[in-house]
Amino acid sequence: MGILLLVSGIYLWLPRDNASKAGFLRIRLNSGSRVLMRDLHANLGGVLSIVLLFFLISGLAWTGIWGAKLVQAWNTFPTYYAYGAKPESELTHASLNHGAEEEMPWNLEQTPMPHSEDKEAHDHSKMGHEQAQSNSSYSIDIDQLIARANQMGFEQYSLFFPKSETGVFTVSANSMAGQVTDPRQDRTSHFDQYSGRLLVDVTWEDYSLFAKFMAAGTSLHQGDLSIWNKTLNVFFCLAFIVISITGFVMWWIRRPSGSFKLGVPPRFQSTGVWKTGLVTLIVIAVAFPLAGLSIIAALLLDWLLFSRVERLRLAFR
């Protein structure tokens, strides 16, 4: 719904007549408190609309419907590209996350894990030889694996252990988990737990275009890139707070005093269908299904309840 409010706000902000042109990109300090609130609300929102849209889209990556069920599924890393004929586990990369803590890259979470393939060769190599006692339950030395990760260029990273006989060792450094601040340095590597062979190596270059946008967007959204990123984010947040407060104050000044009416603006004079608004609603409803359901629910409530109950109809005038 935030995107719907943003789009409708931009429409109201763009100059259409003399009244709207008078306050376009201007703050009128001597025209009364309501005009001042309107100018602050409209111009701040209009100028920062692209920034606000970016924050809304990048923030939607964490949502359970649009982020996880739709967009994340469309941009999941293509396993056939890296795995080829390699067997895939029933577990996904999301199984490496600890609870609600996001430790794996966004576009890898729904991608199946690879399998360790060298168990048979490893078991065959042990035939006729006495197995040395070891404190480790894995076939490769952990110190060697860490040294291998360091040689590959990993600095700060997470090491995930196999969860089964066919599981893999995973070394991951990514901006989602905070090991790196630049998402272009994201890297996730899987190693066979028996031979130590590198099975899959996923880097920024392997991400889809939208996955790159979401990885970069997450870092910018959280202010991870630099002190300037954090400073600008604080400024934008304060500006959005001002937009919200001025919108409420503007309504409070305009509302009918001494009554329970909402005080909505007057309807358009045209009795025809507002084609631009209708197309906009359809596009938003298709791109964001929950917003579409909210729009349908609001229309149904208006038709079934607010337009039929006299007290409610008067209150929402």
C-alpha cells in the first residue's frame, strides 16, 4: 500500500492547474499553516519519491509473500548453470540460516544444496588400510579446508558443516550476513566433505540482474556501504517522518470541526472512468498481489457497507 500512496501522491504533486503550479517545488511560508504543510508534504514527497520507492522495493525483499513467494522464486540461482549433472539435496540454502537470522544471499536461499559425491571413492581408498584415529568425524581436515578458503580469497566468512552423509562444507561471505559490505564481493562455495573438492562456486557475476539489484539494495537499505550511506539514510528517514507528520497535520487542519466526518477531498467533476487511475491500480494489483487484494477489499467495503449505511456514508464524506 505504500507504493499506492506514493503513486497517488506523485499524481497530486505534479502541476495540473494554477493552484497546483503555485506550490510546485516551492515552500510558501506566508500563505497560512495549511498551505505550508501542503508544500512541505508534497514537495518533500515528490523530490524524494525515487528514494522512497527504492526503500519500499528493497524492503519488500523481506516480506513473506512478494519477497519470498514471488520475486525470490523468480530470481533463485539457476542450479543447472553451476551444478550441471551434479545431484541436488532436498535441503535448500535457507537451511543454513540460524532461525530468523539471514546468513545466506537472498537469491540462493531457495536453491537446493549440492551433494557430496566422493564417498564411494573415499570408502574404496580405505580398503586394506587401517583407519587412523581422529577427533574429527569428517574425512577432510578442517584446517586444510580453512587454508583452502583463505587461498581462494575469503577473509571474514562463515563455515557451515555437513548435516548428513551426503552434505557439503559451505564457505560463505556475503553482504546479507555482514561478512562483506560490498555485495559485489559476495561468494558462496561448496566443498565435498570426503575429498575436499570444490563443487560449486557462486559469485556476484553469477547473480541475475534482479538478484544483483536486491543484493545491492539490501546493503544500501541497511546503510552498510559507508558512513555516507548511513548519514544519507538517516536524512531520508527524517524526511519521511516529516512527510508523515505534515500529511496528518494537513488533514487535521482541513477536517470538519465539531463533527465525526473524515473530511475527504471533493470528488472529480468528471462522471466518466478515470482511465489513468484505473490503469495504475491494475498495474499495482498485478505487480503486488496483496495490494491488489487490499484494493478489492476496499472497493467491496465501499459498495457493500459504506455506501449503504447512512451514518457511515456521511462520516466518510
